[in-house]
Amino acid sequence: MESYDLVILGGGLAGMCAAVEAGEQGAHVLLLEKQDELGGSTVLSSGYMAFAGTDMQDAAGIIDSTESLLDDMIEVGGGVNDTSLVNTYGRHQFDTYSWLVEHGIEFRALEAVSGHSVPRGHIIDPHQAIQSLYRKVKDLPNVTIRFCASAKRLLKNTEGRIDRIVYDFDGADHTVAAIKGVILASGGFAKSEELLQQFAPQLNGALRIGGAGNQGDGLQMAWEHGAWVQDLPYLNGTYGFHPTASGAVKSQGLAFYKGGIIVNQLGKRFVNESISYKLLGKAAFEQPEQITYQVWDQTVMDKSVFDDPLYDFELLRRRRLLYVVDTLEELADCIDVPPEVLEDTISRYNQGIQNGEDPDFGRKSLTHNYGKPTPIEKAPFYAFESTVAMLATYAGIAVNAAGQVVNPYAEPIPGLYAAGEITGGFHGAGYMTGSSLGKAAVFGRIAVQTAIAEIKV
């Protein structure tokens, strides 16, 4: 039987950060990736990572702090986040940013997105990030990656410690020993209809565009050994995708965070557009026939950001996904809503901005606590039909601040660690953009450090 110090399941950002960290610490590592390539949901993401106090922010004159970052996370999470996880993120977020830069990850821009009080969305190209880490791994002779290798079960020894993994490779079952532990970094269950029906039936009809390997198998393997779960009641889709979205092709836009509004098929607003786009997804799914539109004017269009994964509105126009007209009456006709209702909706919204108070939903900012709304009045006018996608599940097995998987009594399950999307507890009831990739990197490394230290003790 093969034997390694650590076995890592999954080759997304969490798994790759764990593999590099473990390899550089001298551990003998095997990473099992069930697909034929690395990346998982990471490479389908918008590429935002939430960090505070970085050189990029300093260069842009942005004042931010770890305290502000954590305050926003807890506020967006409805105060039900596991504070030990959030605080651990705070202690390690800046060092993790620096570690990523040192390992070749390129941060190319800053934006304020969901849950940000200042621009702290540090944007990477997810493919570049994964490939940079892969290059590091290939330089480490003590780290092996096995593709098309699907883990099936976790096994424990007579003392109750997880120390072996059964996996399928080349059509046969293999068993490998993990002396120092197993790190689950296998993603969520956005592509498992069985689990989505079990835990999120309210998302029937949401687009399914998560990583193909995200079937929840890692979750099930952990549940077999008593892992507790967190955040499942807060499962929501991500708002802002065009109904034709089917994967990584650019068909998402968040014009509402630059000053647009969202209306239903009756032509009425139904939500404060500055809240988390996970919560916007919930509100959108409650609308008649689940049909909604983002509506904005040229003032917002001028804020389009070239090659940005969320704010490149000009790219949406080039792909013919936008309605573009000169009057609100024409826009109403394009999206088949009553013209008088749409005009009244926008007039009321504009009047609220002029009076300093949104009379219907209390909107005071563009996103969370950042930016000032502007009237929708400058032609041409734009509309973007938008729906909800199940891209990542943001809920799952419970872990403690050391990255150990825990049972319902908060007791660590010996030999079992987890990081990334498979874990719950961190996000709570909402979602701050960039915190998912951020936690993947932070806790991927922490899980390794804990596993190695535990055995040394």
C-alpha cells in the first residue's frame, strides 16, 4: 500500500495552496484530483479575493483595515458566522496575500463588490493562479498529483483516526495511507441534484454552472465519520447571470453595484440593490415567474471596467446580451413591462436620491457601505435580463479555526482536515465577494500547518 504524510482531495485553490505549503515544509504529499485538470470551481469564479491593508490599496489611496474587513464579513453574514473562523481569517489574510504574491499569483486590479465598505476585491486570473501553484508543485519532488483519481471512502484505524483513503484510478480501487492526515478540499455540491434537492429545493430552476466535479462526495465521506455541518439553511444562488449562461463564458454583470436598479416583470423594484448578491438571488427567486432585469443608464455604463469579470458591461453589449434604447418607454417595451410602471419606478427612485432617502428600500450606497447612488436619467438606457445561478454552495462540514473537521460536539475528528468550499460556518447568512477564494487560500495552508504540528507533538 502506498503511504504519504498527507493526502489532499481536490485541486482547486484550497487544495493547491495546501499542496504547496505542505511540499515546502518537506511533507510527502499526494493530491488526488477527480477531473483531468486542476481548478474546480476556482476557475469558474470571478477571481476576486478579499484582503485589507495591501500595497495595492495603498497605491490607490484606499484606507482599509483588518477590523473593517471582519466587521463587513460579520455584518454581511447576518452575525451568524463562526467568529473563530472569521477572526482567524483576519489574523492570516495579509500574510496569505503576501504568500500568494511570492508564489507568482498576479493581482491585477481592485474593485468594491458585494459586502465591501471600500474597494478590497483583489482580482486574479484564476487560471493563472492555479497554474502558478502547479508550477511550484512540479518543482517539489515530494508532491505528487494524480489526475482522474476519484476518492470514494475514508478509512480509520483501530484508534479512530482517519489514516487511509480508498480511491478509483484506472478503473480499479486503490488504498493509500495518510500518516499525518487527509485534507478535504473537494469543493461543494453545486452539481449534485440529489444534494441540492435535499438541502436547497428552493433553488429549483437556478442555473447549474459550478465545477463539474462538485458532486458533494467529499461531504459525504466526512459525514460517514461524524462531521457536523454549518450554513446549510442559508444556501442561496448567485444573482446577476444572463439566463443563457452555461459556464465560464462571460454572461454575468453586476450593474446594480455601480448604480443600476433591479426590477421584476411588473416593472417594480423589489429589493435594496446594495445588499449581498446571494441575498439578491433569494429576493429575485421570489418574483413572479422568477424574471428580473437590471436597468441602468449611460452614467452607470460609463463605469464599465474593461476585462473585469463582473463589471465589463461593454462586453455584455458586444455579446448582444443587453437591450439598449433611447427612452424608458422603449426600454419597457423591450423587456415587456408596463411603461408607466417602469417610468414611475425610476422617477420615484430618482426623487429619493434627490431627497437623500430611498423611500421604498432604504438604499444608501452602491454596494454595502461603499459609493453613492446616482439618478437613472441619462440616455441611452440599458436592461439586462438576470437570473440566479448555483455556482458554489458556501456551506458544508464544520471545521475549527485550526482547519480540523469537527463532530456535533465541536470535537476534532482525528486525522481529518478541510478547507475551501466544502466547509461551512465562515460565511454565515450572506456572502462577501472575495471571501470564498480568500478562505480557500488561508485555511488550505492552516490545515497543513495543523496536521504537521499535531504529529510532531
